[in-house]
Amino acid sequence: MNRNEQLYTALRERVLLLDGAMGSMIQRYKLQEEDFRGDILKNHAHPMQGNNDILVLTRPDVIEAIHRQYLEAGSDIIETNTFNATSISQADYHCEHLVYDINYRGALLARKVADEMSTPDRVRFVAGALGPTNKTASLSPDVNQPAFRAVSFDDLRNCYREQVKGLLDGGVDILLVETIFDTLNAKAALVAINEELKSRGIAKFPLMVSATVADKSGRTLSGQTIEAFLNSVSHIDLLSVGLNCSFGATDLRTYIEEMGEKSPFFISAYPNAGLPNQFGEYDETPEEMTRQIREYLSGGLVNILGGCCGTTPDHIRAFAKIIHEAKIHHPRPLDHTTRLSGLEPFTFTPEINFVNVGERTNVAGSKKFARLIKEEKYEEALSVARDMVEGGAQIIDVNMDDAMLDAKKEMVTFLNMMASDPEISRLPVMIDSSKWEVLEAGLKCVQGKAIVNSISLKEGEEEFIAHAQKIKQYGAAVVVMAFDEKGQADNLERRKEICSRAYKLLTETVQFPAEDIIFDPNILAIATGIEEHNNYGVDFIKSVKWIKENLPYTRVSGGVSNLSFSFRGNDVVREAMHSVFLYYAIKEGMDMGIVNPGMLQIYDEIPKDLLELVEDVVLNRRPDATERLIEFAEKIKDQKLAGKDDDKLKWRELPLQERLNHSLVKGIADFLEEDLAEARTKYPFSLDIIEGPLMDGMNIVGDLFGAGKMFLPQVVKTARVMKKAVAYLQPFIEAEKAASGNTSTSAGKIIMATVKGDVHDIGKNIVGVILACNNYEIIDLGVMVPCDKILDAAIEHNADIIGLSGLITPSLEEMVHVAKEMQRRGMSMPLMIGGATTSKIHTAVKIEPNYAHPVVYVKDASKSVQVVSALLSKDKETFIAETRAEYEALREQNNRKTNIRLVSLAEARQKKFQIDWNQVDFDLPEFAGVHTLTDYPIAEIRKYIDWRFFFHAWRLQGNFDGVDKVTDEASKKVWLEGYEEGDERIKALEALNVYRDAQQMLDRIISDKMLQANAVFGIFPANSVDDDDIEVYEDESRTKVLTRFCHIREQQEKAGKTNYFCLSDFVAPKSSGKFDHIGGFAVTTGIGIEKWIEKFEKDHDDYKSILLKAVADRLAEAFAELLHHRVRTQFWGYAANESLSMDEIVRERYQGIRPALGYPACPDHSEKRKLFDLMKVEEKSGITLTEHFSMYPTAAVSGIYLAHPEAVYFGVGKIGADQVEDLARRKGVSPEETEKWIPLNLAYK
């Protein structure tokens, strides 16, 4: 096994220790000027003290001794003393002539000591250190000359190449590009390394990359975020990526964690020994630092760990003592997602429907931009790019190809100028030119991951391959034009021929990542009057479909304005043509396009007559399509597209108060600003508008809601309008408040939070919306909120009430903890409890006794205003006393009930459900092992939705069967007549409305790719053991146990009960000799939801936010149902002949069950961890588990599959202390820990 193999093997098995600081150790030797000079620089004309790298030549004994001390302390890897050994850095000491020798001797020194300290069981490795130099390629040192650079890419590449030669000749095992503050410098180093390795015929060599963040924003000095940096350097097959320097271990941890989550490489971290004190010294002791480092190890954050500034062999020795505790970090699996970056990352996620490439910074496409460049008015030219960013461009295309310009010079100048503007440079750049020298010059200016536009086979394969190899080396994506030696592709077959040939050359010869290939199959002008051109649009759209089906992972782009070239000057027609073309091209998979967003019309708003004519042209549906469109274009020349008149606006003629009431009750925000502006002329203060007409409208809503004549979806729509009204009035209120000195803003201040470990928030959000509508100020801390954060926020904001929410059972224990902490801190504000698993009895028995002040359970949103009002009213003492009396009575009642009759665990096992396993036919799975389904079509999942639970989420109780059959007014009338006139019919009507809204949301989820559906499932050999557990085996030999699910058996005695169920009863016992199987699954339909929730909430649209979450939850359950169906009939195949209707499937009329872990049949949520580890769910699906085993995203379901025909669902109910102790023994934890996860199942106090 060579050293490379030994290194990779070691990293897969354990965390490796790097060394600590070299500079800190050199300082201990108190070296003088003569030590730095030695004999070779005795007569050197410049001072040498501080040039630490030169010591490998002048005092090699010191450097060797330091290396040895780190190896003796436990380091697996030592770094060469060559951090500043480049000609650029050594120029400060006029020692450029010694650069090769420094690197060569530095490597030899480290190699010698590492070899001496290596043993057959433990090899020590040498990393050649390449520092960042003392110059930056991305930033100007002169604020007055933003395009100026003190160092060029080629300068850096050349100096790094010299350094790399010395390090490789000296025998290093690893090359480490470290302390990266400018990614462009690092890219130059990586290019130099690649070129030197290639010249030596070395195909693969271990490369480590380590950045440093400049401040708590988590950005490098040159401005990139962690993820943007990763996207910029991930084109290289790195050994590891990581962070060093910057901060101490505590502050660096957040960024290391982010890097680990987003990187496909091993992770390294070597933080400083804390932060420098007032003397610039680092004084965090090894013991202090080790306490923090332990979290890195136990959390599985790193693969390589060391120390930077201020650390010593004592620190490394302390790390070595705890390294055995380490949980190895497992890199994110490589995928085929297109990832770009500027200062910020840009990732082609499924929810991004289409990427707009801004085209105005193109001298050929914008006369204004061309003029500004020719006049060298670069600051003004930047405003063109800035306008595109503000207009929604996601990538900036820059093109300087003009006969009157030096395109190479102008490209470099403008890209450097762009880098000086953080708002522009946060986006990726598309470097656009027909000249290779311009493209390459541009690549040397950008630190992010850019796109090259473009290359083609026009000059043959040799040049095409050479250019592609260079682009890959610079770490860019590439646009490939459908152009070859024969010319431009202008029909479908030619497009297929060229694109498939290019794809094969790029992926097989160049090894270019397919996800970084962007095909441009040529958008050509249509409706030109030339018959051959009529099918150009159709052929392009068909070619998009063919590329997506046959050239995996690639992207498709095009210049959209080319299409409508024949109609120059008629923007009405051009806008419609672009929109229609994109509508059909995007449906087939077009990912991006160079397009002016201002030249697009909304497809649905194109007048029907124009739409038909344009579609005839774009889709070439009739021979006279061009003539008909030209005729229409002449008629509407110089007109603008007009929208429809709204014929439903008679209510706008009502008086102001009635108009505001109508807006609130109907949830219409279109005319708010107009009406509120009028209201401000009629009321002396803006707050009067809220307290007067708006609250009058809200009172109407409240009365209707309280009377059951208005339902939650309508209330949330009303809330959206109210929030927008308040947002409009807020600046005026603040100004008036400041002028008058009035500080009263709300009826009360309420802190709301979903407790630590729980990620569910729909119910909390609904309560918050309703309370906010009633003039309470809501401070929503979000989900997974730690106790201290909740209580600190309550004190900081001087809150009147704290409201806690939770959905999973472990949240109940966290609520108890919060109550105890409130008592410990001496707090006195009321505590409200709510959420799906909470109850009045649990609040009374478990929570209220721990807090001496009011604790109140709130059943649902409709009761929240009543409870809050009572808690803050003048008569609150009466309400509090009544609540306490009620809870005391509940506790007494519970005490009388605690003698629930249980059978012993032994008896329950004796009376378990019996199956004659000799009579069972066992079906071997068709597809055993773990499988992943990524980005599953939501259109398919949609068919499996059980809408009953959707209505429950909106508090609409009742049977609304047939709602999906209501398609028009006639069927609506018939359906509603099935409900009793009055409240029942009103409720049914609201159910219909929210169902229709859900259908529209589903349509949008699918069309806009808002959500991604992922699944992991597995089928495994398994048997039940020890009565209640299920062992899962690696293979059919059943010799290696992968995991053991510990289940719970019923014990609660009930009349006529003959069996006490446990899920293990439905799996053949190991003792039977039968080879049974079980399955596991985890599905989510919530990937990508955060972006949309944030958008809706930013727009004050709580209704859509809650609707999206509710629909996503239903999709997750539907996905679980769909996957179960496929497992039964296909993957496992035990019910291959199943023939059930969708209604029968949704109502679970099939063989087998899929109990969810943490719910009635297996109430212990902690068992999820075993399932997730068994199938590597977190790595494969994007679903994560919180510390309380709640799944995130919340739209997720997980559980196990049991196939036996007699398997049934049941609820464990209450169990005794004998089973808790037995369960704790089987799980290897304490009884107290076991009780924590199943509090609702305990039959004892």
C-alpha cells in the first residue's frame, strides 16, 4: 500500500491529528538576527529577523526539533515551514532567489523526522504548506482605482509553481493551500499545482484546501461565503477542505459545521488558541481548548484536526488524549447539481424554474453599455449591471466583443470593477466572447465559479478539447454551442448530432462534469418569411427535450431575443413571442436563458387572440401563421398589452368603512394603500385607523369566526390583509408616536416558540396570526428554540406572556423543563401551552406544579384570544384562580386513575399475538438493500393525498367526500345541497374554497418546482428476538446484526382482551428458523420549502405560508402511501397482484402495515436514530433528526414496513415500571432516560 492509499485508509478509519502553530514555537527559541542570517545570508543587505521560512536553511535544527515535538505529542501530519516561501512573500526580504531551496529543504526536514517517527502501524505524513502570499488578486489596494490589482493571476501561478516544485522534490505527501483569504489566489495555486503534477505525469495527489474567515459574517476577506468558496474550489478532487486561523474553536465551529454539511470532501479544522489578547498573544490553555474541541469530535464535524496561532505541542497532546472519542465525519455524497458562485452561491435547485441571465452588460446588446465602455465611464457602466441585479437577473453576462474595443483589456477592467461592488459581485458571471484569449483573461479575474460562453466544435475536436481542459482547470462551467466544422445546427437532427458528440468528448475525454455543461442548441429567428425558418422554434424545443432525456445532468440555455428578431420595434409581439416560447421550452426542460426580463409578458395575461397567433408561429401550427401574425402586428403597432378590466368592483363604490370591512372579510389587499391613504385624511392619527375601522372589520371577522360562520382559511387570509395594512401604516404611526411621546403600541406582548428539538410550527403560526389580528404584539422565535433563548427573549422584550408549542412527545418534557427554569429564574409572567401532543391533563399534572405562576393550556387557535385576554385583563385573578382550581381537580382525578390495571410484562408476553410460522409463505424481496428516490415527481404523489386530514389541519371537522368532483357551478350547487342549510353548508363551502386553494398551490408547486420529494427505503433480512425486539441483518447469512429495534408491548388490561400486541409479533422469531424480512422508509416533500415560507411571510401572506406547509404535510403522507404501494407490489413484491382503487389504498385496505416510529404502536421517538443510521437517511435524503428526534423538514414521514397479512395497527397505551426497566436494559440506557421518551405511556408517576 503506497502513502496515498495509507492516507485515505487512515482517514476513513479515524480522525487524523495535524500539528499546531510553527510561529508560536519559533518565538520560544528567542532567535536573533544572526540566527535568521546564518552563513548563507551573513552579508545580506536587508534585515532577516521575522523571516521564519528562511530558518529551514539557517537553523534547520530548530525547525526539526519543532516537527519532532509535534510528532511526539501525537500529530499524524506535520506541515512544512514554508508558509511564506513564495517569491512574492520573500520579496519583502529580497530572498526571491532562495525560494526553491527553502521549499526543498523544508520538505526534506519534515520528511526526515516523519519517517523516523513512523511505524508499520502508524505512518506519519508531511503536508507541504502554501500560504496565501501578502497580496490579493480580487481586490484593489487603492480605493481610488477599483480596477487596479497589485498582483495578477499569472504572477501568483508562477510563484506557486516554483514553490510546488521544491515541495514535491523534497518528498511531501500532501500539498496544503492554507489560510485562504482570497479565493482567486487559491485558484492560482491550484492551477499551478495541476500544471506541475501534469508535467510530472502524476494523475492524483492529495490536496488539502483551508480558508480563513475574516469576521463573524463567515466570509473570507475577499467577500465569499463558505458555500460560495466551496463552489469555487470543488472542481478539484480534493482530499479535504476546511478552515484554519480566524477564531478559536468555539467561534469557528459554526462555519466548520456548515462546510461539512455542504462539502463532498473530508473536513479539516485547525483553529487558534482562542482570540488574541490586548498584547496580540493567544492564551487559551490546552485544557480550555480541549473542552471545545471535544464537541468537534463527538459531533462528527472533522476528519483532520489541529491547531493554528497560539497552539503548541501541549495543545496537540491534549487533543490526542480525546481523539479516540471521535465520530468520523462522513462527507456529503457527490451529486450532479450545477453549482456556481460569485460572492454568494448559486445552486440550480429543483425549485428554481428558470434562470435569467442578464444581457445588458453586452456591448453588442446594449447601445448605452457600449457607449459607456468606449468612453471608459466604468462607474456608470456598473450601474447597468446593478439595474439588472435589481431587476431579477441571477447571472451577469459580460461581453466586450466590438471591433473598436480591445476586448481583452475591457473584459479584465470591467470584471475587476464588478468585483468592487458587492451587490453585483454576489452573482456568478458569464464570461461571453468569441475569442479564446478574452475568455481566458476573464477566467483569471473572477474568484467565483463562472460560466464560459462559449466553445464549440467549429474549429475541430483538438481545439475544442484543449479549451475545455483549460476551462475545467480554472473551475468554470461552460456553454457549448451547437456548431461544428460543418456550421451551425439549424434542425433537430443536427442539434442532436453535435450535442451528443460534444457531450461524449467532454465527459469521456476531458472528464468534464456533466452538470457543468450547458448546451445552447441555437435559438434562431422565426416568422422571417422564409419557409425553412418556420420550424426553428419547434426544433429548439424538441432538442431541449432530447438533451434532457439523453445527455444526463446537463443544462440548456439560449439567447431568447433572437427568436423575435423579425419583429424588431414591435415590443407587444416580441414580448408575447418570448413568453410563449419560454412557456413551452421550460416545460421540456430549458434551464436558463439570456433574456431581458422587461421583454417578457405573463403567459396567462397575453390576450387570447394574440396568444393563438403567436402559438401558431412558435409551434408552426399552420402554414399561414407568419402572415396572420404580421397582419395583427400592423394593427397593434406601438400599442402596449392591456390587462382585463375587472367587472367585479362595484363594492369599490361603497363608503370607506364598508370598503375596508369588505377587504378584510374577503381577504382582498389590492386596494389597501388607496383606501388607507384616504383614511389618513379622515382620522387625526394613523393608530386611530387601526383601532377604528380596521379593528371594526376584525371584530366582524372575530364574531363570524367565533360563531362558526367563518373558518380558519378565511381568517388567515384576513390576517394577511390586516398585516399588510399595519405594515403600510407603521411608518406613520412611528412618526406620530415620536412627535407625541406616546409609546403604547399593543394590547400585550407575547413570546411564542416551538420548543427545543421540535420543528413543527403550523399551529403556532396560526395562533400568532389570530392574536396579532387582535392587536397583540407577537415575537415569534421560530422552531427548535432552546429554553434559555425563550426566557432571555421574554426578559429582553418585557413580555406579558410566553407561549410554548410542540408536536412530538419529547416536547412535553422540554415544556416541563421551561416551566422549572422559569421558576428557578424567579419569573412571574403567565405560561401558555399548546400543540398537538399537549393536553389539559398533561399541563395540569406535569407542567403547572413546577411553576408558581399561571400556566394555561390552550386547546386551539379559536381559544387563544379568549385565554390571552383573560390573562391580561383587570379580572385576571379570577380567571387564574378558576384555572388553578380546575387543574387541581384534574390532578386529583388523575391520582384516582393512576391505579390503571396492568398485567405484568411476563404475562403480556405469554399472551402475545400468536402466528403459526410454519403456515406462512415468505416472499423474498425483489430489491433488497437500501434505495434512494430523488426528486420524485410530485404530480404522481398528488394522486395519493388523503384530503380528510388536510381539512382537520384547518379545523374543518366533517365529511367532505366528493369535494374533488366539484368542477363547475352546477356540480358545486349539487354538492352543497348535501349539507344542511346554515352552518354546515357554510363550513362545506369553506372546505371547498380551501381545497381549491390547495389545488392551485399544488399546481404551482409542480410548475415552479417549489418542493423536492426525496425518499430512502430499504428491505432487510430480519427476525424477532427476546419476544419484543427485531434484529436486522446485513445479508441472508444473518450472522451480522446491523441494528436492533426495541419495541414496546401492550400491558393495559381491558375487558375481553386476549392478546397483548407488540410489533415484533408480526416478524418470524429467530428460533423458528424462518427467514423473514422488514422494511424501513423515510420520505420528505419539504426540501426547498424554507425559501417560499420566507417569501410569503415577507409579503405578509400568512395564508399562503400556512397553506403551503399544510399541503407539504399532506404530500409527505401521500408519498409514504405511494412508496408503500410500490414496495408491496414492486420492490418487495409480497403483494405483486394487488389490485385496489385509489380510495381503497388511501383507506389502507391492503396487506401489511407501516407504523411510524414515535407514534402509537412504537411510541419511542429515539428508535428513529437506528432507522436513520441503518439507511443513512440524512446523507441520502436531506431529512435530519433534531436532538429530540423530530424530523426536519417537517413535511416528512418515517417508519418500518411489516408484511404479514395479520399485522395490524394498535396503540401501546400505558405500561408498567417492569417493562420500562426491561426496555432500558435492552436499549442499554437508564430507566430515567427511557421514561423521558415515552412520558405519555407511563402508568405511574
